[in-house]
Amino acid sequence: MAWHLCGWRQSVDSANLTEIDLIPDDVLTRSGTKRFLVPADYRFVQFAVATGANLTGARLRTPSLTVRRMDVVITPHRRGGQSLSLDNLEIHRPPRPIMLAPTEELTALASEDATGADTLTVLCALGPETLPPAPAGDVRTIVFQGNTTLTPGVWTTVPVTPEYSLEPGSYSLTGFIPISANCIAARVIFPAGTYRPGYPGFAGTYAVANDFNPTTISPFWNVNLGTFTHITIPQFQFLASAADTVQTVVAFVVKVG
């Protein structure tokens, strides 16, 4: 797997940075309701995302970062909505992956300036220092469809069906675009996998949400996220701000067997 996408989300009424609740995750070990333990094999921050209608700041913090007198300051971030804007993808990609200490506690902090509370979301991609490259071969585009009713604010597992039957064989997933009416992000569950790589998503109909600027996120598409076969299609977990009932995943794959 290339990385694991984890997150935090909470309604916040504070102009000061506030530690926010984690989104329940059945892969990472949790220490309480706000902190994950950093896995030894996936201890580098590859990218981070923060969203909120009135978001003013967001950070990732661990003891080892505090010793170095630094946080992962998530900049740019998305102020103005719970999903990324289509024109300007506010994804924090550090110049180099940021190393954390194995098994230390990882938390997210965020602040806002609304009159009243605002729901803030922070996402973090934890992975190895070097991402596995995509295998050689033609990259095919497959459109998967799902129709699960999403539970707002948590990862909801969505079985998907390809638009066309896949040619028999094995495939490497090298990137994907998750779309639903109120999508914040999505991650993939491989049949034999543990970690769940994912991306921020795009809100709207399939036609509207495809009209986005790929500059920031496209470097993370040409990697080997994991493999599957034509009879073991992966599932996807969507994170959305409302109970969407239609999901689309535009997947980039290479046939490897």
C-alpha cells in the first residue's frame, strides 16, 4: 500500500487552535478519542488536508514534532466549505515527507472565526518515506458506481460496480477520483490489504465534479496503491458531510497479470 488516509472531524467554536476528535478508524490504534498511534512502517506524512466554512488554521502535532519546535502546519487549507473547491485544490504537500516517531500519538488541531460553531475536518496521509511507483504499462480508466447511503462524518464502506465488466486478470490501482454530492474524501479497501490509501474528494454530480484543477493531486496518482483482480473488486470508504446516496469513483489502473 502507498499510504493510509486517516482523519479528524468536529464542530468547533474557538478562534484558538483546538484539538479535535478523530474519525473512528478500524486500522490505526487509537489512544482515546483524539489521537492515533503512528504505525512504525507508515510514519511519514505524505500530504494533509483541512477544510471548513470558516477555518482559520489547522495543524498536526506529535511529541517528536514538539521537541523539534514545529507542527505540521496545513497550508494551504480549504476555507469556505467542507469539500475542496474545484478550481483551487488546497492540499498541503510538504517538500519532503515529514518523519514521525513510531507509536507516538498523532493529533490534529484546528480553529475557526465564525459566530458560533463550525464543523472542521483534517485529513492526513501516513505512509513510507518513498511511495511505490506504478507498474509499467498502459493506464486504463475505469468508472465505478456505488449507491450506499453514507453516514455523515464517518468512513462509510461502499461496494462498487464497474461500468463495464473487467477483462480477466490482475490490476494495480494507480490513483482514483472520488465523487459524491457532498464528498470530502474516500479511501480504498483492497481484498487482502490493511492500510487504506485515499484522496480528498469532489462534491457534486459526476459531470460537475470532474471539472477540477488536477495540479496538486495528480503527482499522487502515478503510484501503486495496491492490487486486485477482476473478481475481487475493492470497496471504497467515503467521508461526506451529508447522507449521499450516489457515489462515483474514476479509477486509473494498470493490468499486471
